[in-house]
Amino acid sequence: MPRNTVDLPYTRYLSPDGQLLGELPAWADDFNLLTRLYRQMVLTRLFDQKAVALQRTGRIGTYAPTLGQEAIGVAVGSLMHAEDVLVPYYRDTAVQLMRGVRMEEILLYWGGDERGSHFAEPAVAQDFPICVPIATQALHACGVASAFKIRGEHRVAVTTCGDGATSKGDFLEALNVAGAWQLPVVFVINNNQWAISVPRRIQCGAPTLAQKAIGAGFHGEQVDGNDLLAVYDRVQVALERARHGKGPVLLECVSYRLGDHTTADDATRYRPAEEVKHAWLEEPIKRLQTFMAGQGVWDERREQALIAECQGLVQRAVDNFDAAGHQAPETLMQYVYAQWPAVLGDQREWFLERAARRARGGAHE
């Protein structure tokens, strides 16, 4: 790798084994806050496990796990204001749950149901649906941030992506316009070290991904993405900076994808087992749990009670997902075009008529 000649901040408060490395910011004395954040990380992981199990049994489609990356999403989601707008990518379960998206809505989305992008919670009504195309959401976020700036609103567009997305032209174009127009947008990179089967070390020659912001004329920095305290602290600063007219910020959160890229992937085919074993020693949930236990605010009794509570919430969401029934057939086409092309009109009418016959029990093909 090239030598890093750019002096970029890197923030970490907790060592991989949960030990305090230095003085904490004042907010970190609020153990009620830390407990709430820890609870959300555990809930995210248990939901993630259930979603993978549902995919394996054919009850939802391909799913992108968040295993090992919970600290990033929980920190981002907990700090955004209700009036901010999230422009997510496909590994943002933790952020969406913190924002108020329901677990059953996430399951509906991954089940191919349009209702999964129609959020019931008013606070997230303006958040964008999950983006699967790589990096296109970064430009969408700049459009949202442009509207905020034109209107003079103190709101922030937050967009997320993986390390692979930073090699795409869409991402670099978004950085350019964000810096040129000094937009209120925060870019959060989940650098989980693998863009499917391509490791970070060969996909980009830059020593860090954060320094890509420098070429666009704004602030970029790295943070230990497995340290919830560090991510929370730097996201808080980034959001306030953007909210008060000081321009965009790019945060590279260095983490590790402990699971497969998606349930359609088998990471054992390209990733060394020893590397994954080492990454488990640095994962975010155990790190925060150890720190809290050392501070005397967490123990095994609380842990087991939390797991039982979260498992109950996840099962209730699965029950709601199962009870949702099938989506209306026309929704398969309803959101494809802003204006339906005339040339496809006959096909659409044929489809709707056939669906109606099936509903009445009149079709036997």
C-alpha cells in the first residue's frame, strides 16, 4: 500500500477488548444512553439472524446481513434529527430501525413487497427506500441536501455506502458537487474491508478512503467502526457541522463484514478463515458489553433479560410480516414508471385482468 502522507484524524476510545484508551467525551458518562444504544445493537443482531434464517427457508428473498457492523448504523440512526433525511444502501438495517422503520417493513422489503418501502412512522416518511445499485444513492443525497440549502433549512441528508461504492463514478461525482456547493450532507462509509470478493487493499490505491473528501474540498476522517463510542462522537460532530452551514463531511468507519456479502454469497470461498477469526476479536457488541461490565452497569442477568426481550420483539415482527398477506398484484408495476408508457398499456391491462380472474378463482393455469 502507498505511504499515507495525508494527516487525517482517526478516532478510537475503546480497545478491541473493551478497555478505555483515554479520556471520554462528557456525553459518554450517560450510561442510560449507552444502555439504550447497546440494546439496539443487540436487537439489530438478533433481527439479522432471524432475517437470514427466513431467507434460508424461502420466506424472504436475498438479504444483506449487518453482522459485525451494528455500531455504525446504531450511532448514525440515534443522532439524526427527525427532520433529517436518510438516503441508505442495502446494509442499513441498524440505521433504519433506529430511525423508526419497523422490522416487519424491512422483512417486507426483502420479501419483494412494495409495502416495505412505505414507512408507517411519520418521522421517517421522507427517508428514501433502500438503494441496491452501487453508489447512486450518494447523488440522490446531494439532491436532497441542495433542496435543504436552497430553502435555508437546518437539515442534513445522510447517505451511507460500503467501501466498494467509493470506487464508483457516482460516489466521486457526489463528493465533487457536495464540496463545490458546500451542501449539508454527511457521507458515511462502512469500510467493512470486502466489496463482495474484492478486498479493500486491491480495490483502491489510496491509503484511506476518507481522504477522497480532500480532493472535493471538504473534511474527511477515519473512525474505528467497531467502537460505538468513537462512531457516536464523530457522527455527532459531523451532523452538527453540516447542519450549521459548515459544509459536508465524510466519515470512513473501519469495520469488518463478519458474514457473507448477502445470502447469495459464500465468503468462505475467497476469505481466509484466520482473518475472520481475528475480526471476531474486535467486533462491536462484545467490545461495548465488556466496557459497560467494567463500569459496573452491565452483567449477565441484564444480558439474558435483554436477549429475551429482543427475541420477543423480533418474533412479533415476524408474526406481523406473516399476517401482512400478499401485496396487490398491480404494485409489481405501479412504481416502475412515473408515467406509464402507452406501448405497455395492453400488457398492463392483460396482467390486471388475469390477476383479477385468479383472485376470483377463475384461472386454472
